[in-house]
Amino acid sequence: MSPSNRSRLRAQPASLPPSASSDGTRRRILETALQLFASRGYHDTSIRDLAKVLELQPSALYAHFASKEHVLAELVRIGHEAHHDALQTALKDAGPEPRQQVRALVRAHTRTHATHPQLAVVVNEELYALTPELAAPAIALRDKSTELLAEVIERGMAQKCFAPPHPRVTAAAISAMGVRLPYWYDQGSSLDVDTLADAHAELALRMLCGDLAR
């Protein structure tokens, strides 16, 4: 990530989704770690750095997390879980029509990445710093989320709603629109999140439908 993007993330208050731990000290550790991991990077943040910002002794952190890696694992799990829950809720409320389902999924995907940019960066950039064992819960959630969009695209193709040149490549391109948001989108700009989500949904449908009438 470029220095300018790191600076922008550093200037924003880190926030966790409502589903994250509500325990005071544990949540404060997670929020502080999220800010540091997003702005500095996981490998450039030490337990001492984290403890200093929290005004705690490093040993006090170990009462809540076994290691820095366990803090990262929890953040990555929280991010993937919140994202997957948002997609499931959107799909449930969208009805049976594939185009409306894609619109709902893309809007939810966009909103989660735009609303929690630090978490999105940590989830997507630092996941592979984890051991396979600690990364496994998050990767399982990510695979389920990927499958939700793939299944809708498959249904849309079967119903002649979609005609993408390559379904897997198109699905990856649709997902990438949301993943890239923390690197350029500013919530304080004139472009609000709902307008952004609608634009992404429209772009996704254009990619999927091609010349087919929508």
C-alpha cells in the first residue's frame, strides 16, 4: 500500500462491526491493533507498539490474546464473518430473480468494504501472515462468500439472464471492485456509500449481461 493510502487510513478512526466482541478491554485491543495493522502493517507493528498505544504492559495483553498472531486471526475472522453475514442477509431479502440477487450481493459487498476500510485492508492484506491453522476459519468463510456469487451467476446463466465471457473471471472482477475501495474511496467525499453501491451493482450487471436486455 502506498504511503498516501496508509496516511489516509491512519487519519480515520478504526471501527469494528457490531458483531465484534463487546468486552471493553478486548475490544479496545482489537480496535487499536486494527488501526496499527492497517496504517503500519502487521509485520511492522510489535506487541510493544500495541501495548504502548493502549497504555498497558505487554504482559497484560496476553491475558486476552495468546500472541500478536491471535489478535490478527481474530480481526480477520471478524471481518470475514461480518462480510459473509451481510451477503447472506442481502441475498435472503433480494427475492429469487438473479439480477436482483446480484444487485443485492454487490451492494452489500461494497458497503462492508466502504464502511470498514481498515478492517478490509487488514483482512485482505494480512490474512496470509497467519499460520494455516489460524487462517482456516476465515478462509472457510471467504470461500462460502465467493460461492454465493458464483451460484447466483450460474443460475442467471441457466435462465439466460447473464452471458459473461468467462463466469469465474467476471465474478473475480466484481469482487475486486469492493476490495479496492479502501485504497481510493473517501467516506467524507461527495460520493455517498449508497450511490457508490448502486454504481457498483450497475457495473456488475453490465459485466454479466453484456448485450442482453436487463
